[in-house]
Amino acid sequence: MTRSELITRLAAHSHFAQLTAKDDELTVKAILEGMSEALVSGGRIEIHGFGSFALNDSAPRNGRNPMTGETVPVPAKRVPHFTPGKELRERVEPSR
């Protein structure tokens, strides 16, 4: 789902009929911006029934250039990571 599809779905939801398309766009933008800011500041995002977002740290290491085989240093980095919640996992793959 893209950001524009998310905005369209929010606009189609009957509880938000009084909002304009611009309001829906600003709402989605504000939510995503807030989530980004939380991760940038080192925080964690937990959405009950959906999952959590956190940062994983990867240590510096030596990698290889696949074309030349030359060893190149790969610096440490912080990468966003999503862990689905139990409800989402069960909805995606129900018990058999």
C-alpha cells in the first residue's frame, strides 16, 4: 500500500466523512512524520495489535566488492526494524 492509497482509504472511511481530502493527507503525513521523528531520536514505536518499530544497530565490518573481490570497510549503522504483533501475525497466517 502506498501513501496515496492510505489517504484514499482514510477518506473512504465513514467515520471521517467530514474531513476533506487535504485533511486526510495532512493526517497521514503527521502520523508518519511523528513515527519518523520517534525513530530518529532513538525511540521505539509500539502499536497494539499491529506491531512495533525499533532500531537495530549493526557493528562495523569488512565487506567485499563483488566485482573486484577487494575488501572494503562497512561502517556501523542503525537500521529500522519492524516486528509484527501477535494479532497481525494471526490475521496474516491464521491457524490451520
